[in-house]
Amino acid sequence: DTEVTQTPKHLVMGMTNKKSLKCEQHMGHRAMYWYKQKAKKPPELMFVYSYEKLSINESVPSRFSPECPNSSLLNLHLHALQPEDSALYLCASSQEQGLSGNTIYFGEGSWLTVV
Amino acid sequence: GQNIDQPTEMTATEGAIVQINCTYQTSGFNGLFWYQQHAGEAPTFLSYNVLDGLEEKGRFSSFLSRSKGYSYLLLKELQMKDSASYLCAVEDSNYQLIWGAGTKLIIKP
């Protein structure tokens, strides 16, 4: 069963707030991802964790801070965001990074609105 | 540069067949994925092609020609629930996914 769960589904935060998005998978996957998606655009990779270590940071502003507490969990800490950061944030996982045919499975996403 | 092209929008009739094309130019090739994304939801995996030819999964089939840098997704016996965006993504030589902008498919009764 392929399931990645994300919480919260919706989040509204002010520009001075600190909040976190959470993600969990129990498929034994060793790679986990954060993507950002704006309306009518494809997902945009933000971070990749491989075996609980950050392997890719796509030049994401420091107001986004990822954390991987263990192999099943992935968090995205948010602080001092801007209204243009409002988007759908997608967590995903895959068996392992760097393998051909590495299918990525997405969670349902967290809709973030920054006011 | 890396580039994936898909039509922005297509319209088809319920019960009919539709083909969504994807052409790509990438730094290397390790496979091509198709994802379906309903409005307001996350993308869901449909298919993966790494060798030339047709892969069939029920009403959906995906074709790949590596020499032409071309793939298509074929949807048969269209249902209203097939109205969604369809995203083509190529895995490049660094195993990174390069995404197309997606094709919005509108199904009419």
C-alpha cells in the first residue's frame, strides 16, 4: 500500500508566525522529498533526504527549514514567510534516491496560505 | 537545457479515446513517468517507461520512443473522472525528475 500522510491539510499563517508541516510514511522508503506547487504549474523540488540526511537543497530560502527526525518522518519548519510562498506543499517518498525507475509517491499535500 | 513539452489543454468526449503527447530533451534519460493530478489534489503515479514500446494498464497505456524523445499516454473509454491534469516527467542522468507543465484534460458528456 502506497501511502504518505501529511498534516495539516490546510494552514493559514501570518508573516511573523512559526509553523510546521509534517509528513509520515511507513513504506520503508529511504528517500523523502518536499515539493512546492503553484496553481497550473508542475511540482517544484525543494529538498531531498536520503537515509535521513539532506542530500539536495534546491537553493530554497532559509525561511524554509527541513528536518528528518527518523526514516519515517519529515518536517518542514516555516518562519517569516511571504505571501508569495502560498502554495500546495507536497511531501513524497520513494524507495531510494538515485535508482532508475525510482517512483515517487506523493502525500495529499498541505495547502499553505500566508497572510 | 532541459525541456519537456506537452499540450496545455485537451478536450475529449466521454467514452472516446485521447492521446496526450510528451516530447523531451534532457541531459540523459533514465525513464519517463506519467502522473495524474485532479484539481486540488496531489499527483498520483500512472506509469513508467524506460524501454521503447507500449505499456498497458487497464484503460491507460503509455508509449515511449527514446530515439525520438517522445512519449504518449493513451486513455481509452474515457470517463468523467478522467478529467484531470496529466504530468509527464523524465528522470535525467542524475536521477532527477524533470517535469513537464502538465496537460489539462477536459472530458465532456
